[in-house]
Amino acid sequence: MKGSVYIETFGCQMNVSDSERAAAGIRSAGYSLTASMEEADVVIFNTCSIRAKAEQKVFNRIGEVRSRRGARQPLIGLMGCVAQLEGDEIFKHAPSVRFVAGTGAVERLPALIGRAQDGQKRLLDIGGREPETEAVFPLGERHSEYVAFVPIIEGCNKFCTYCIVPYSRGRERSRPASKILDDVRRLASEGYSEIHLIGQNVNSYRPKVEDGLEGFKGGTPFSRLLRAVASTGFPRVKFTTSFPRDFHKDIVGAIEEHENLCNWVHLPVQSGNDRVLRAMRRGYKAADYLEKVEAVKGAKRSISLTSDLIVGFPGETEQEFEDTLTLVERCQFDGLYIFKYSERPGTPASKLADDVTEEEKTRRFITLERLQMSIQRHLYGALVGSEVKVLVEGVSAKSSEDWTGHTTCHKVVNFRGSVELLGKIVPVRITHAKEHSLYGELAD
């Protein structure tokens, strides 16, 4: 063996997927993977740049490694979005970092590690993927034995004014449908129970050649892909994240037609006010978003709807915030991720005056959170007495006597069970509802 490697991942599902690919390549190059940062010869942080706090957390972790490892210091490397954006500036911020690999350099990590082990310093690779590997996503070292991520599109063309992703991940690049379907079939043969089709904007999926989608109907390539994946018979299929402007009602049609397409849609709205949406450059109005919601809520199957919202965007007035509250009340989201606006250097919004005070952002956050919790209490409470299908994924974080998993509508369910249920999809009767999860008992 060439040594042991520890990878720690920050950020989104795409970063998790990249870490899986990195682990697969590193292991195939002769290294071992370890879950112990204390014992590793090489420590790699897969970084997230979506918010300043996430970026700073990585540099704090580098300091922790330095202090905890004492005389036996590992080689430290950074990969991911911060690596792509900051480049060789990282070596100034953190001189102990030996190599930096951008979002397109995942497959070249073993070579970078080898060069660092040979004594080279300040190694930098922020180039794009090699043409022959750009559309290749090895299955790699999965984060779960039962749930797998399948990337279908990488990058973003939307250029929302607050977002750094188009700069860290590049333009949208869709994988060939045939490659995606090959991955799905292989995962089925390996016994996985659930897959997530992932990308910054999955419903923006536009492959150069639609090989593999012949014969599948649908208003967009993405809805045809959903039907093609469903036709493989894979037990459960989820997808995230969807962009509202590209959300076609035929996606709902596909979910209605195929039970194994799970009844959950994540559709980030970000604001309920048209002026703020224009300032964010989202490309739709609140009324347009509500039309998409109407299609989801009007489906023949009950579909869970979740979203993202930003409070305190530059210039957001109290009335504009009230518009967001009104939209949330109308949409009745099953779940909501709320963020206080924070400036990201290099984005168009960073040139705007961040004129909403931190205190006001906090107040709006709390106000919106209280509204959403009242909605969730009602929606979750309505499930008491019903029976749901749960993929058992592990021991509950709250009680070692309980097991936990997700429903098809992506709600967390805890229940009393046994280790033999791990990885299985079981019926659970809901007996109690909390604000963020459900509790139940195994049904006959």
C-alpha cells in the first residue's frame, strides 16, 4: 500500500458524489481509505463555497489537524469548490496545504498525492476534466449501503446573482442517458434500494445525444429520463435539485405514472417577491412559481414539496419579506431550508449594499421558521394513523433502541425494530408526529 487517505466532505450531494469518485480512484491507485483522521497519511478536505461560513470551517479544520497530529503531520490537500475558486491563494491562507485540486481534477488526485509524497509542494490543478473522463462517473465508494447518488448533470448556467456555483462548477454538462441507465442497472444488481438523480439543476438536463431515451415520452429530456430510469424497475428513485424555470408539468406526469418515482419534489423559490426575484436573477415571478406548485399539489398522487428561501437579500424591505411569508402560507411546504443572506465575493450580488442588518435577518429568519413549523406540525400531524413505506437506513440519532429511515416522500421516520431490517423497505404505521420527523411502529 502507498499509504492511507482520509477524506472529509463539506457541502452538497454533488460534493459527496465527488468524494465517492475520489475514493474509488485513490483506492484503485493502491492507497487505502481510512475513517480516522488521526491515523491517515494523507488528509483531504472536499470543500464547499456556497457560504463564507462553510469556507472558513475548512480552514479551521486544517488548523485542528495541525494541532492534534503533533509531530506526525499528514499531507494535507484541498479539493472541491473552494479549491477551484481560490486556487494558489489557498497556499497563502494555509501554508500547510500541499496540494489543491479543483472540481474538474477528481480523477487526477492520485497523481497529485504521489507527487506530494515525492516531496513536491504547492501542487495546483484547477483544470477541467479530461475529454475522455468528463462524462464518466465511477460508482466508487458509496456513502451508504442502501442509498446511492447518480449524477446526471454538473454545473449551472443560471447565474443567480447571489450564487457562486457557476464559477466553481462551470457550465451545465449533461451525462449521456445510456451512461446513467448503466449506473442505475449496476446499482440494482448490487442491491441498492434507492437512488437520487442529482445535479445543481436536474431538470435542466439536456444531453448532446438522447441515446437511451428512445421510445420514452415526455415534454423534456429530463421527464423522458425519469421514465427511462423508472422502467428499469429500480425500487425507489428520487431527484434533486429542480430549478423552477425549467420545471415542466410533465415531470409530475411521470411521477403519477410510475410508483417507483418517489413522491417528493425539491423546488427552491428563494423569495416570494417579484422585485427581489429579479434582483436575484431567478428568471421567474412568484405567480410563475405558484403555477408549478399548483401542478405538484394537483397531482393524482400526494407529492411532498420542499424548498429553499433566503431572507435579508440586499434591499429586501419589510413588505417584500411579508410577500415571502404569504407565498409560504400558500405553498404549504413539507419542509423548508431557510438561509440568511451572506455575501459571496465574486458574485454580482456582492456589489450590492448588504443593507439588511444582521439583527433584522435573524428576526426574519425566526419569523419564517415559526410559520413553517406551524405548517409542518399540521402536515406531519395529518399522517398520524397512516401507513408509510420506510427504507431502514440505520440506528436513530435520538435513541439507540430505535431505527430510522426515509419515506418515499422523504420524511424521516423513527420506529422500534431490529438489525435484520437494515436496508429493507418496511411498512410503518405512524403513531406520533414531531416538527421534523415521524414516529411509528412496524405494521403487519
